[in-house]
Amino acid sequence: MRPKIVPSKQIKSSGFTLIELLVTIIILGILSATIVPRMFSTNGFEAYAYRTEVISTLRNIQLRAMQQTVDTAICRQIKISNDNKIIGLLKTDTDKANNCDTNLWQDAQAGETTSVEVDADHTVTFTYSDTGVFSFDQMGRPVDCAAPCEIYIEGEETLTITIEPEGYIHAS
């Protein structure tokens, strides 16, 4: 028996066309230029981390002010430093008549304050809606700030911490 000869058929190849490859490469290029750098950057998360730390620190200072009701000479002032890099409770010094030492940076370096310090590698700053310093009274309410007190944390975006007139501290 003779083998049967079958006419050759065109074999259809299954692959990408040149247009499909070009469109895919262009889309990948756009994604790698815009989205990928944001995924591997921590700048967006820094401000949120500092916001959480500042809220925790403010609540700590507020609780200390509410618990230290006997000695009214204890410093309970909160200040943002001139370089907008630190926020904290000023040093307590009972030997001085004016016991709130305003050199917050040196005190923070010496570990003598309750404070939040921005790392030198981070591009985050703190600003305060009012001027000067503020404090908490014995009921935990903010004193010497326009109600509500607002602290801004500026990084990739600006985040706000609000201290309500009755003392509630929250992110807004």
C-alpha cells in the first residue's frame, strides 16, 4: 500500500503581532516610570508614621498633665522647634523660677524630654496652627491655642492632628 500524500496546509502560528508587542512595551514603560518608584519609596509612609507617633506623644503628655495635679510649677508646655523637626514637652527644672527651659533640641538630645524627633533622612516637618507653645490643663484640655489646635505634618502630603477644646486628640 502506498502512503497517501496530503497537500501541505499552512500552519497557523500562535504568537504576538508586532503591534501587540509594541503596545505591551509602551504600557510597561509607562508603569515603570510612574508607579514602580512610588511602590519602592517610603516617603508616603513617613508622614503617617510620624503622625501616629505625635498623637501618641501628645496623649502621653496630656495624661502626665492630668496626673501631676499637686505641683503646678511642673512644666507641661508643648513646642515645635524652630527647625520644625521636633515636638515635645519642654524640660522640667524645679530649681529655676521659670522652670520651662525652651532649649528643646538640646534637651531632646540629652533624653530629657518627651518628644518626637524627625530623622535626618526624612523630609517631614511639623507646623502648628497657632504661635508659640501650648500646654494641657489638669483636665487634659489644651491651653494657649486657638480651638481646635491643629498640628500639620508635611511630607509627601500634609496630614493634620487636631486637639479639640475638650482635649480629644485625633487625626483628621
